[in-house]
Amino acid sequence: MMVTKQENMDFNNSSTHKRVDVSVIVYVIAFLWAFIILYPLFVTLMCSFKTNNEIFGKMFSLPTQWVWQNYVDALVDAKMGRALFNSLYIAALSTLITIVLGSMASYVLARQKYKFITPIYLLFIVGVMLPVHATIIPINRIATYIGGSNSHWFLILVYTAFQLPQAVFLITGFMKSISHELDEAATIDGCSMIGVLFRIIIPVSMPIISTAAILAFIFAYGELIFSVILLSDISKFTVPRALFYFTGLHTVRMGPVFASIVVGALPMVIIYTFLNQRIQAGMVAGAIKG
Amino acid sequence: MQKLQNKNNNLLISILLILPAFSIYLILLLYPTGQSVYLSFFKWNGIPQVPMKYIGLNNFVNVFKNPYFWVAMRNSIYFMIGGFGVLMPIAFGLALIITGKYKYKNFFRTIFFMPVILPITVTGLIWSYVLEPNWGLVNSLFNLNINWLGQPNLNIWVVVLVNEWIYAGFNMLIFASGIVAIDETLYEAATIDGASGRDKLFYITLPLCKESFKIFSVLCVTGCLKHFDLVYVMTRGGPNHVSEMPATLLYSEAFQYRNFGNASAISVIILVLSLIASIILNRYLNQEDL
């Protein structure tokens, strides 16, 4: 209010002048951060085509000759091909089980009014807060007792158990918001409870189910500690478990190690290239929980 | 009669729909968590044939007497400090960039978020080699001779910074969702009143993003106890335990020193602290909304 006209004009001038400066700074920062993100990834990709001589002390240089053999060594000798297959099918199966069983349970939790609904729902919510590391020892113990060590199906069920609370939480929340008129109309038309679930509720809930699926898949593909504890047979290793094998290992040839890293990252990069908006939205929804 | 039968049918179907998800969750997450609490009162070397010996709270006494436990707690606090001191400003700055009226902002957004979808083992290995002391990218680019991951007091901060490299883009989206929710007319009104860009940032954007800052705080505080993969891949908690986290210490107590009682006590401490943190923080979050 006390600003004089002259000051006001100066102020406006300086602010237009500033806006130009600010946007230059913004672009510099944005490109700098993009560079900081991409450069280590690019260097890794380049190293995956190099010989040791071109890696040691010259990680930043481009390969003079492209050693595709590194990839053959990674996929065959370092068994990364096998690990890639293992990881993809373990992640896919545990994701599928999580969303199928999760949607079934969520449907009842969101739509029925039995007395046991609230306690069970609350138990699932508690599961969202439980740190999975607290289960390492008992899971290891259960695996020994029931022969789950070194077996993929046990790992798949463990991943499913870890992802279910979040999936149930997200899907139930969404299903509660679906109008009851839809399923009432279907019931009057003679649709059974199961019919309502598969014909109405699941198709309408696809956005949140796909969010839960994305979260479950990313978790299962990248999970390290339980694969370290449960898998000992190299042919059963997942990608993180196989890559972990390289840490602290002084291998003779680094090229195949870098190729293995690229192979392990590739599926997620490909999926992200096609689904980046969905994945971003899904992961934020998963963190904020609704 | 027909109606009653339908009702009973629906109850049966409801139970059958919940049962698979609930039993997997119960057996592989809820029960193991409870068993961790139980095991924390016993001395046990992890071998099924060897009987467990009840020793009351002695495992907890051992853990609290263990200097590495306090190193692990200190390192968790370093992750929290890094979160608020480094991650938060970067993420908020990136959020301003991708919500502003700049070119290529979708490109930036996609690139900034990308590290989150890579398996942590991949990221950890990439940075381990980039920071390798003898031939790594950073030392050879800048002609340095620093043992980034081997030097006590330095290496945990290096891991913290790599953690911020991963999650900056993710938290950027949490702040961005707060920024885009702000009513555009507020900025227009402020411009008419002669507010500078800085005024708008401090008096409109920051206060109205309070919700995003709260979500960030909850994720940062509850997350700092649970870091495992990145530390384990990059330093394995070493050298000489200086970069231990609660979860890496749990792992080495159990699978290196065969001390499953102490390890279970650490599980229980992680469990209790993260439950307290999420309950208190979530309550605080919801109260502020009222």
C-alpha cells in the first residue's frame, strides 16, 4: 500500500528482467540434474562394450572397438540370461497372485457388512506398516522347516505376502468409492456375487488394480535380501541376487560385469519407457497410500 | 427360504474370497513378525536341531551394549539428516522446475524419476564402480585418490548421497502434486499486487505445500530405519562395521555370527521404532487436517 508509483514501476521492470535470468538458471539446473542422472548410466552402458584396458582409468572414454562378446559372456557364463528369466517369471507370478487374491479379498472387505470385516481390514492395514526386515529370521526358519529354501515358489509366496497388504489397502479404498447402484442393479438382474465381482467391480477398478500390479512387480523384480537368504543355487538366482554376487568380487574381466548390470536394468527401463506416466502416478499413490 | 439360502451362500463366498489372501498374509508376514518377538527372548544359533534357550531380555541387553548397534542408529539418523538437508531441497527445486512453464518439462520429469525404477542392486553396483578408488569414473575424471566407499566417516555419507540421487525424482512428484493443487488465481492476484517471484515462492507456494512436506517427512522418518539394499551392496556395512544400518547388522548377527537371538532383538527394535514412527507421524498428519 505504501509503495510509491516510481518504486512500483522499478519493481515491475526488475521482475521482467529477472524472469529471463530465472529461466536460464532453471534450464541450467534442469540439464545439470539430468546429466547427473544420465551420465553414470551412460558410462555403464559404454563400459559394457569395452575391454579392461579401456575401462581402467578411462571409464569416461567411448569404446574404440565394441566388444559384443561381453554380452555373450554375461548372458551365458555369468548366467544372467537365466537370472533374467527367473526374475521376470517370479515377479510376474507374484504380481498376478497379489492382484487376483487381493482384488477378491478387497471386494468382500469393501462391499460386505459382516462383523469380521472390520478386524480383518484393520489387520491388513497394520501389514502396510510392518517392516519386512523384521521377518527375515522367521521366514528363513519357515523355509527350512517346509523345504522352501532354494525354491522359487516359496519366494513367490513371500513376495506376495509382502505386497498383499498394500494391494488390499489400495483396492479396497477404490472399491468403496464405487456406487452401490451398479451392483444392486446387477443383483436384481440375477447376477450372483461372483458375477458382480467379475462383470462390474473388477472392470471398474482396473486403474487401481494396475497401480497395485506396478508396485508389486517393481518390488519383486528388485528385491534383494530375501533372495540372498533363500536362494543358494546359482541357476535359481534372480537378477538382484546374481548381481550381488559381483560385489566385492575381483573379477578378471569387468566388461561382462557391466554387461550384466545393463541386462539387469533393461527390463525396467523398457517397461518405464512405455508406461512412465502410469508408473510415476502408481508409485506416488503407493507411497501416499490413497 | 430362498433368500436365507442366498444369504448363507454369500457368507460362504465372502469367506472363500478373503481366505487365500488372508492366509498368505497371516502365514508369511503377520506370523513371522510375531515370531520375531518370540525368538528375541531366546538364545539360538539358527540350526533347527539345536534347542533354543530362554534368556529373557538378555538379547536386548546384548544389543544395547553392542557399539555397532549405536553406529547403526547413528547412520539411520544420517539418512534422516541427508533426507531433510539434501533430498528435500533438491526434490522441491525439481518440483518447481517440472511444474513451471518451461519447455521439455515432460522430458525432465521422465529422466529425473528414472532411478527409482532401477533395482537398487543395479544402482548400487553402478555407483560402486563409478566411485571405485583405483580406476573409477569420479577419481579418474577429477584426478583424485579418494577411497569413497572404504573410508570410515566418509562412506556412509556417500551412500546417503547416492540414496538422494535415487529418490530425488520420486519426492519431486510428491512436491509437484502439492504445487499443482495450488489455485492459479492466487498467483495472479499476487502479481497484480506486485509480488516478486521470490515473494510468491515464500508466501504462496511453500505454505500451501505444507501437506506435501508432511508426506515427505513421514516417508523420510519411517524410511530411514529400513535402508538395507543400497548400504549392503555398496559397503556391506563395513569397513569394520562403520556403515552398518539396523537391518544390515541384523543380517550379519544372524547369518555371519549365527546369533539368531540378538538378530531377533534387532528385528523387534526395528519393528517397534517403525510402528511408533508411523503411528505418531500419521496421527500428527491427520490432526493437522482437522
